[in-house]
Amino acid sequence: MRFTVDRDVFNEAVSFTAKLLPQRPTQPILSGVLLVAEGESVELGTFDYETSSKTSVKADILEPGRALVSGRLLAEIASKLPHSDVTVTREDDRILIRCGSASFSLPSMPVEEYPQIPEIAEASGSVDASTFAEAIAQVSLAASKEDVTPVITGVQFEIEEGTLTLTATDRYRVATRGIDWSSAGETSAINALVPAKIVTEVGKTFGNDSTVHITIVKEQDRELIAFRGGSKTVTSVLIKGNYPPVQRLFPEVVDNYAVVSTNEIIEAVGRVGLVLEREAALRFSFSEGSVQLEGAGSESARANETADAHLVGDEMVVSLKPQFLLDGLRSAHAEYARIGFTRTDNPAKPGPVLISGQHSRDEQTSASFKYLLQPNLLLR
């Protein structure tokens, strides 16, 4: 195997494939990047039986062939090569990389033992790439980071009647966003639970493409999802299990709500939250014309601030964790935020608050993004 390729093109391809390599591979060969040189291009790929990445780049193929080399080391080398064409050669059990005055000799891994990277069938449908990336950024942060309950470490994909809905929860909050879905054929309702870390990486990878093609495979021997944009493809096995029915938690109508300036509240929360200890909550008292923020920390440290708020309905006092609230406000991607209040039968236990975006104080945006946050118990 021997080929010559543009340095920047090679670096981008290696960086993309290496991002999804496992931190602790179950087998040494699963830490490798597979290089396949044939025709007029080089294909680069990784696979660890759960996720795969694959891309191809144009290259001058001097000798076709295959090679497997340490992915993380190759990525570090590719990112620091001088600005010149790169020549990669396999000689016996070594991979030689030459670029300008720099040269590297790396051990070749046993390519014949490498597993077959999944081949993906025709796409189930497609979405606008930039809209998809925005939806992922809004929703994925609400997925659980704890592996105790695997189903809530994923993002739920629900496809129905021309809409793809993404949903994530960590039990303390739920984020959901619907976007347009273009089906590749007559597709019935589909649900797929995708690991949040994969969804996040997909959003970063394909955000600058025009379209992302999505394939969902549910067969007896495998259940996986594939994302393809341009020459890049990412696959992931699906998380097995039943996702909690969190969509039913969203109220159809909220008559009691406050509209606030998103940036003003974000800045106020950042200041008042300085006195809080970790995991502590801020107290918000909403009345017509204003919302008062109060924080109390250790050693009698206290802070309070008042911000403008337009209140519809009854005055309300809620206690919210600052970071969870900030995540919801920032994810709304709007100049104004609507904070809706729901009620429970217990006066000491407020219902969840519903956060959405508004174009102005009076005009609500589309309800495609919603963020439901459970308040803390109020301390009297």
C-alpha cells in the first residue's frame, strides 16, 4: 500500500474517524484506524462492535492495499504534520508516513483480524443538517450522565408523520425538539434510542453539511442507526429497553407564566449563584413587573437581585438549580424566555416549570423546543 494525499484533507479524515475510538478498547486492534487504498481514494474507518465511523478522501494511489494503525497516534501525527503532501506507505509490518522534512515509522496492527465495518442500506429518511445539529445541541444536554439506568443515557428518536422528535431526560428535566423529517419511502412510526455521546458527536460532525441521511435498522440480529453526510458515515448500536413516557409530562396548556429577557436572567443567575454551594438552588419570586432572585450559601453568604418580568396569572415562588435553569434558557435560542408554572396537589411542592422561547414579550415562538424542569422543594 502506498498513496499520496493532501495534508489538510488527510488530517480532517483521520481526526473524524479517531474521535469515536473507544477510550478502553476490549481488544487492542479496536484502537486502530483501518486504511483501504484503492481506485482513486483512500477509505478510513473505525469499528468497536458498538460504533463505527467511515470516510473517504481523494488520493493518488501508487499501490493499492490495506493497513491498520493506532488511531490516536495517527491523529496526533496528522494534526502536527508540516504543510506539504503526505505519503503513506506500508512496508512489511511498518507504516511509514512522510510529509516534507518529517517522517514517522509506526507498527502495523494485524489487519486480517479487524472486524468488518457495517455496511449501511438505503436511508430511512433525511433532515436538514443545520436544523438537526441545533436540535441535538438543545436536547442532548438533558440526557443522564449516569450509567445506572442506561435507557436515560440516550436520546430518543421518534419518527411520525413527517416529524422527527428528539427527547432526553435525566429524571430532573426533560428536553424535546421536533424537526421536519423527509421520509425515503412509506415509513411507519419508528422509535430509536441512541447513546447521547454519539448523538452529540453527530451534531458536531454534520452541522455544516446540507443534509443528513439517517438509516434505522431493526432486525433480529442487529439494531443500529446510521448517519451519513457528504463522504462521512457514523453508525451506533441502539440502546435496548423501554424509554420512559416523558412526553405525557408536558402540559397542553399553561395559563400561569412569566416572560423574561433571556440574557438578563442568565446574567443575574450567574451573579446570585456565586454564593451557592454545589447542588444548591436559587429562589425565584415572580410578581407582576419583576422577579427576585435570592441565594444563600455557607458562612451566611447571601445575594439577591431583581430583574424585569411580565407575569400572566398568579404570583409564584419556585426554587431551581442554577445550571439546569441556565441549560434550558440557553437552549431556547430566543431573546425572551417563557417560564410556565404548573401546579400539584401539594402546596409545598410546586409542579415542573416549562421553558420555551419567545420572539418578543408578547409573541411566543414555535413550540418545537420545550424544556421541563422539576423545582426543588421550597425551604421555608
